Amino acid sequence: MSDFEGRVAVVTGAGGGLGRCHAIALAARGAKVVVNDLGGSVDGSGAGDMADAVVAEIVAAGGVAIANKASVADREGARSMITDAVEAFGGIDILVNNAGILRDKSFKNMTLDEFDLVLQVHLTGTAYVTHAAWPIMYEKNYGRIIFTSSGSGIYGNFGQSNYGAAKMGMLGLMNVLSLEGASHNIKVNCLAPGAATRMTATVPGRPKVDIDNPPPERSPALVSPGVLFMCSEDAPTGKVIQGSGGRFSVSAVFSNDGADLGVDASYEKFLENSDKILDMSKAQEGSAMRRRRQT
């Protein structure tokens, strides 16, 4: 049997692009899927029936799915996605947080409303939906949760301070929830994808591609294998998996041992030891402070 046979999955922002591919891939392997999408434009305005089209596609292929058209940025809307899963299919096993919008501008030209809105959808919206699913997963001792991060947050990208801040925030939320969920078999991971989608088509400086017929190496479907792995029975937890064009890799935080300046630490002593403090040649994955506490 498939790892996903009979599992109940909610995929947000699944009306197109990456989310659609994730939802179709899960349904094709036996999962019952709640396809969420507000159906609005890339900037978050408007609404539509994109979720219905994906549900029809899944059902036509022999799968099981229902549509939800709520906004992740609305607390009641976020809760409705999980409620729909429970009422239609009896529970929730898998949550793929994928919904997002863009309001790209340089920080100098960005309004605070534009900054807040992107964080509200990406980071706070992810927290809203996850918070609604968490007690159910905790009680049943099973859950697989994915946050969709981005290289724009992990490494930075000009003109995306709001988006980058939200996407890096995903890593912080993952780090904490992977610890809090460990005793109840809840695995929490981040995806950092690269593909041709409606959103990437609006990013300044990106090559223009036909998102309805993207080059094979830019296909969103080539990211979904990583999502399936993070949703599987043997999924890791606390990992950031990057996926683009069929190539997958892991991104991680490293730290060095630095220098102990003692209780009489001063700016002058810092300068004297700055080369050692900044030297990452022997850095290791994880927190140096935590490593010291464990020895």
C-alpha cells in the first residue's frame, strides 16, 4: 500500500502551480485531499474558482477531493479548512502550507501595509492553519506538516523584504514545532522550491516563461517528490529540502565554536579575536551553544 492510502491531506494555495501539483500527487497515491485556494490574483486581491477546477481534475482521474475557498489569512477561514477535512474525511494527517502572495518592491518604496499583508498570508496564515490542525494530530499521534519557505528568505533576494522575512520565519516556526511535535509523531519540515508559477512570473528580472507550458526543468511537478517524501511515514523532521527541476538538496544552519572572551569581554578583545570568531572553516551543523551544553 502507498504511504498515503486513506490519509487525509489539506493543501493550501492548491488552485495552481506548486500546490496543484502537490494535491494531484497526493491524490494519485490514495490520499483524500482538501484543495484550498481563495482563487485571487498573485497580489492577494479578488477570488475565484481555481480550487473547483483542481478538484474536478483529481476526481476525473479517480481520486477523492473537495474544495475550500477560504483565505489562510483569516482565522475562521483557516480553521474551516481543517473542519472541512474532519467533516468530509474524518480527520487530518497531512498539511501542506503552500498559499502565498507577492507585493514586491524595494524596502525603501514598500508601504508598511504591503509588508504586513505578505507576512499575514505567508507566515501568520501558515500558523493559523497549522494551529487548527495541531490538536488533532497531537491527539492521534500522527501528523506531517510542510511549510513552504524560499531561497528569498534563506539567502535573500532584492525587492522581497516582506516575502523574505516571512519565508525565513518559516524556518523558526519549523525548528520549534519539530521539537514540540516529536513526542507525538508529528514531523514538521520546510520546502524551498524553485519552479515557474504565477508568482515567480511577476518577480522583477526573472526570465519570462509560459507558466501554462513551462520548460521541463521549470515544471512545478518536479518539486512534488520532495513534498511526498516529507509527508511519508518515514519522513524526517526539522529539515529544509530544496527542490527545483528534479534536483533536491538540503539547506542547514551551521555555527562555529568562536572564541571565549571571558567575563571581562570587551570591544577591544573582540577585535583581537575577530578572525577566530568569524572563521567558519570548522563550523558544524546546529547550535554551538547547544553542543557545549551537551558535552
